[in-house]
Amino acid sequence: MPRNYLAELERRVLIFDGSMGATLQTLELTADDFGGPRYEGCMDALCLTRPDAPARLHRGFLEAGCDVVETNTFQASRLRLEEWGLADKTYAINSAGAAIARHECDAFERLDGRPRFVAGSIGPTGMLPSSDDPTLSNIQFERLIDIFEEQARGLLEGGADLLIVETQQDILETKAVVLGVRRCFAKAGRGLPVQVQVSLDMNGRMLLGTDVGAALAILEGLRADVIGLNCSTGPEHMREPIRYLVQNTRTPISVIPNAGIPLNLGGGKALYPLEPPGLADALAEFVQDFGVNVVGGCCGTTFAHLEAIVACVAGRSPRPRIVANSMPRAASSIRAFDLRQDPPPTLIGERVNTQGSRKIKRLLLADEYDGVLGVARDQVEGGAHLLDVCVALTERSDEAHQMVEVVKRLRSSVEAPLVIDSTERDVLERALDAYPGRPILNSFNLEAGRDKADFVLGLAERHGAFVVAMTIDEQGMAHTADRKLEIARRIHALACDEHGLPPECLIFDVLTFPVTTGQEDLRDDAHQTIEGIRRVKAELPGVLTVLGLSNVSFGISLAARGVLNSAFLYHCVQAGLDMAIVNPIHLTPYAEIDAEHRALAEDLIYNRREDALARFLAAFEGIDVQSQKESADDGEADLTIGWTKPSLNAHRNHVPTRLLASSTRCCCPR
């Protein structure tokens, strides 16, 4: 009979089965049952040597009333099976596991016509690719993708109705699973729903520190069909993470806990203390009060546990959920950040960039990556929500290698998500393979046609990344609001209509040019940039905007740059600017600028007077600013105008406190 897992979820809450491995251990199997002493304990091998054993468990859970049974393939990736000398049986074990479950589900469907679903189980490999451990991280991302593609193929062709990626410990490996599964589907010409479940500890974090918000942002970017939690703890410690999930996504949510936190009995044995009524009551609460769509049992859950859950939950319609805070979020491997800050803008730190920092250039030339990490931390402490990372050097030809080294240092040590900044395709690709979070790719344009645009958009779609698009086409950089919108519309059609990116994944940089050079053809460019932002936001709903501010004031005194950048950023934000690339310690409230200076700056920005530039520059003759060296030999001054950097706690998660009071932002020059 035809089965549609996601359609069935819209009609009713679905109930998964209980523990597979622990229940198999109760069958008192011998070495011969596993195929000999060498394979004793390899539960996945039973799919070939004793198929009746997993079939018996499937049958027991179906008799208990479950809607979904998981295949006996949790550890059946090639990497895990290599430990048993069974790597060559990878496809056979997974295909057989799905076929065994399919046979049992079909038998129950014939009795009452109610669909039963086979969930092809894919667990972790035991590697931790984003960790600092030299052994556990010693695996290439592309190899992981190949490993999971092979496992998915066996499950798909064996008859699974969905794939469940579960008990995930390292979110980078989770990304590899999803990419491997998608590649399998693409080659097969058909796909299945993908349910992804991470395991959180009692503090609400994955093994390597990823919190539930970051996990959600990353998995939404990867387009998981169902997102949830399983294993690790009992339901009580899942309560707050589940509350966060149901309040922040419209994606169906699954909860498959253990029967409590295990008690170690010694001798390799554990006791799971939560009795069937307690587990059933907790899951019924999640369904009724939270709006959870999928429940079931993990370690320690027996036929009795599932009978109790079925009695409490079976047949219930999903509770409608009100998502109060649905917005685009980038994520590091640690936490997520809203790309639309309230009040705006989101601040992107600009100093981890060889194109703008002599200090970073010097550190990278010397392979001093710990020093780069120090600069990144300073940017976050200064208030940056995200970090732009560029390592391109004319003196070196190993940009991709250096980008990976920098990403590896930052991914577990800095909470801010990264903006991967490069013009080279291989650099973007290798950075994405190394980065566990949900980054922004910076950038692409249409200067050479759509070839590179297609490549970068494909990367963004594959990895669930956001992407910056610059308003440049074959005719050059757009200077007028009309041209900026014209190019933005063309890019929007390419990204959203052809590549299928959601509009909120597309970030437009409408470009700004200096209005301080005296060039006649540039004198109206700041005004045109502001209007370009306004029109892009109005006519392309959902997209985001970003701008690097300092170019508008190129070539003038430091004091004048601070005022001009401040006023310009304020008006860009009023027009709808979402993000600004700045050095965050150079922020000053717009309202604190001298009124006369502010008026002169706005005359220049809006091109109101023929002599606007001359009058503006004259007002700053002889005026100096406070200057602080970031380091004794950096060659770049940190400038502050009437503002002392607030403490770390005042702005770690938000813009500086004094700026919030005025709802304005201002950028002093680099």
C-alpha cells in the first residue's frame, strides 16, 4: 500500500518503537547466532545471520501498537562494520535490515489497513570530525559523505519509508550524513523523508558543545523533514530544549528519550529507572501541551513502555503550534544568532581579514593561527555577532589550506558564526567541509555571467548556508538605485526560482562608493545606496541586506570619517539595512554627533549642495580623535569618538548598551 510519512504526520501523532540493541541482548544469543566468535556482539550482523531475531522485536513493538519500527542498522555504516571485519557486508546488512522490517510492517498493515512505517536507522560512526582530538577527528568530510551514502542506498533499496539519523554527537558529522543521504537520493532519482535527532546532555548541549538553538538552525538549513532529540537522558531533561524547538520552528518535532538516566550496575550493565507509566505521561504532555509530532522510546524502553505510550498518545491529532520567533539564524558550532537584530543592524566583525588588517596578514604569513584566534575573540568581545574571515594573501598560494586551519581554530573556540570570505571556489568549498555551523558565504556577483553564481548558490543550497550577492553584472558595479534593483531582481530569480533558496538565505550588498574624492560621477552614490537598500527591501520581500561602511568616507581625516560613517550608517538602517561589516569597537551613537557636523554630513550623503564636500571637510580642519593601538606594531589605529568600550557582559549577545538606548548605530573608520 502507498505510504506517506509526512502526510500521515499532518493527520496524527506517530509512535516509534523502543530499544533495539538492549532488547536483542535479552534473547540470549550465542556466538553462532552472530556468525562465529569473531562477530559475537555485532547486533547489525543479525540481519544476515539471524533475521528472525530483529523480526521478533519488530513484531513485538507492532503488537504494542507502534506506527514506526526502526531497522537494526544503527551501527551498520562501513566505518563501524570495519571494526568487525564486515565492511564488505555494508550494503547487504542495511538492505536486509530494511527488508526484515518491511516484511513485518506489511503483515500488520494487511490486518487493519493502518500504515506502518519502516525507519532506516543511521547512527554515528564513533568519529568526531570537528573535535580537537587528533585520532577521533582524523577523517575527511568527503569520506564520511561516501560512507553514509552507501548506508542510505541499502536502506532505500531495502524498503525503508524514511531515514532516521539519530543519536548525533558531532553536528559536523550530522551534516555529512545529510549530504550523503541527499547524494544517494539524487543518484537513485527518488528520495525519502529525513528525520534528524541529536543527543543533548543534562546541560542541553551536544557532546562538543552545540546547543539546541544552533542544532536547529543548522538542521533547518539542511532541510531536515523532522527534527528532534533522542537518547542520552530521560524526558525530564529534554523539556526545555523541546520547548525551544516547538517555539522556534514549524518543522515537525520528534522526542525519543531513554527510560530515564541510566544507573551503572557494573559489569557492563545499566538500569533504566523510568517505569512505563512515567515515560508515557511525560510524552503525552509533550504531545498535548507542546505540540510534539513524533514520540517513542530509546535505550531501556521495552514492549511495556511502548504499550503505555500507545495507550496515552495513539490517535491524537497534532496540536497546532504558534511559532513566535521564526527568523533567519546563522550558527556557529556552539550557538545561533538572529540575522535580524532588534534594533538593527547585525554587526559583522571585519578584522579577521587579510584585506583590511596588517596584523592578520602578518600572523598568517607566519602561520600563527593562535594569534588569529585572539583577534577573533577580541572582535566578539567588542560586540560582533558574526566574523568575516578572509585569508587571501598575494605572498602565498595556499589560501584553501590556511582557510581550513583558521576555521578549525575558530569553530570550537568562538561563539560567533563565520562569514566565509573568498573569491576562490575551492576555498569556499573546503571551508564549508570543515565548518560545523551555518555560515554566510561572501560572495558572488554576475560580473562574469552566471557560472560562478551557480557554483556558489549550489554550495549554499547543499550546505544550508546564507550567501551574499553583490549588485555587479556584466556591465559593472551598480551605482544608481535603479541598477542596483535591476541586478538584485536578476540574482533573486536565479537564487530563489532556479536554485530554490529561500529569500531569507539571500543577502544583498548593494555597494557603496566614496563621496569624499570630489569625483563628479560619485557625488550622489551614498544617496543612491540608501535608496537601493530601501527598494531592494521593499520589492524583494524576505531578503536581507548588508553593507561595508568605511568605503563611503575613503581618503579623508579620521575625525571626518567617523562622523560621515556614523550618519551614513544611521540612514542606511532607517532604509532597511540588516547587517553592517564594521569593527564593532568603532561604534558611536548617531544622536551624540555634534548637530552642525551631522547636518554637514547629511548634505554630503544626500548631495544637497554643490559645495557639500568642501564645507564638510572645512569643519574638521584641526580636529583630532582619540586613538588607541590594537597592538604596538599593527599599523592600524582603533578610533573612538566620545565612547568607551563597554564590558563584555554588556554586549556579548547584543549591540552595546548605550547604542540600544538611542536605537542608532555609527561606524568609525578602520
